[in-house]
Amino acid sequence: CWYYLRYIDPVSDDVIVEPTSERYWMGSASTDGSAESVEGAGGVDLYVGGVEHAVLHLLYSRFWHKVLFDLGHVSTAEPFKRLINQGYIQAAAFQDEREIYVDAASVEGDAQSGFTFDGTPVTRSFGKMGKSLKNSVTPDDMYAAFGADTLRLYEMSMAPITQDRPWETRSVVGSQRLLQRVWRNIVDEQTGELAVTDDAPSEELLRALHKTIDGVTADMDNLRYNTAIAKLTEMNNEVTKAEGPTPRVVADTMVRMLSPLVPHMAEELWSKLGGAGSVVWADFPVADESLLVDDHVELPVQVKGKVRGRVMVAPDADESTALAAATADENVVAHIAGAEIRKVI
């Protein structure tokens, strides 16, 4: 239960962990460079474990760390800074009339027509993927069919990390298609050569890129991988819609954001883009805050409770400016029909 302490010092025979090393890794470094630590700071930045860890191993490990603290063997009262209990990946499981689970991979049919196993009707439920329910999906099979990056991307895009989520093999192709679209935006499919330009991106595309950087950075910091992937998907759609080759700065930034999620493909693209060394050593992009604010915002215009138009105004536009834009809209004018405007909200 105290394995994290032994990782710090795996060679000492006379103590659990050498005190100086323990204070360095488990405590908080002081500003003057001394070995002093702050009580309760903890040293393990992130503890990831299933829900069973929340009531079993976590409590057991934390209890014994507190015992070691009371005995003076460690310098902090708490061992872990943050806990995440990841959800289960569930899969369809099937039972025959005897309520015995059958091999899910051999079941035929669908929800509309019904499911059968060796010609015999079976019922479907969803449960934790495993041998007992005979509903495991072998990663090796997924690698062979779709590639390791596709499998990683699909698992992270399914749902928030803390939620259970049902596995659907037929849905994996969606992640594969996304990666194919990313590849085509950077590499010419016919020649295998780069399809990027050194020209600067349009202001619209540049703003979209930096909003994506800002959103993905926040999502990564909070382990919201599914929403990070959604933002990258939206950005890739913007790249696809833009005319001409992809600007190199956009391709470079996209690859660096994708690298924690799809490392193999990111390395290939990084190499083609002429990146130095491995992409894992490249700095993660930083958003330009000046590009996060829109030059204009869209305001819906209602007349008698119904939307009759939409106008674009500056974010800091005052009421008179917004009203002038609204009353200049042809459709809004038609619905006002010369009547006096008595109230503006």
C-alpha cells in the first residue's frame, strides 16, 4: 500500500524511504532551497483508480500513510493531491433462456430484429467488460482493424473520464475518419507530400485556432479529454472549410495539440512538417489572449417576442448603437411596420 514511497527509494535496506528523498518528493520545496516540507502537502500529483479504489485501496493506502506520518517516517500527513475515479467501459452482454452468459462476439442480430446465439434467442444487457460476462473486446483486434491511435481517440471521446460508457465497435470508425480528415488537411493523399503553405492564415482561421488552443488547454488540465477532442474536431472542420492549402502555422499547432491524444500519427506529421526531434519535446501551444475576443458579436432581434433578425455589433456597443443596427435590418423594419418602438430590452 506504500509502493509510491518505495518508488522514491528502491535501494535502502534499513529504512522504508531515505528521509531526504522523501522530503524532496513528498513535501513542498521551500523558497530558500532547504529540505523543509509543508505538512499535508502530499507528493502524488494524481491518483487514478476505479471506483473500487475509492473505498478499498485508497482508504487503506491513505490510512497507512497517516500511520507512517504519526511514527515520523514521512513528512506529510496526506500522500495524494488529487483523486480521479475513472468510469468503466461497458459492453453488451447476452444471456440465453437459462440466464447463462454467451460469447458476445458470436451473437447475431440487432435491437430491432432481436439477437440470437447459435440460432437461439438471447437477451441483451450492458455491463462491465470482462471474462465473467463474456463481452471483452481484445485491444489487439482493435489495433489490427483501426490502429492504436484510433482506439485511444475513441476511448477518450466516448464520455467524461469519470463516467461509465458503453463500447460500440461500429462507432470506432468515426474516430478513424476524423484522423483521416486531419491527415488529408496536411498531407496530399496522392503524393504523400506536404499540402501546406507558408502563407499566414486568415484572421478568422487564426482566431478559431487560438480559441481552440485556449479551450483544449483548459480541458487537458481538467482531464476533459472528450471535450478537448470535440474542440479539435471543430477546428479541423474550420481548416477543411478554409480555401487553399492549410497554413503551416495552423498545421504545426494542430499536431502539437493532438500529440497527447494520438502520439503515433502526431509524430509522423511532425516529421513531415520538419519539426525538430520528437513532438513530445515541443512546447504545447499558448493562446494569444488578444485573439480570444471577437471583433463582433451576433445579437438576435425580437419584435413582439419573436426573432425577426440578427445583427452584428462590436462587443462593447452601447444600446443606441445596437438599436440603430437592429432598426436598419430590412426584416425587422418590415415587422415594425412604422409603429412606435415603446420599449427596448
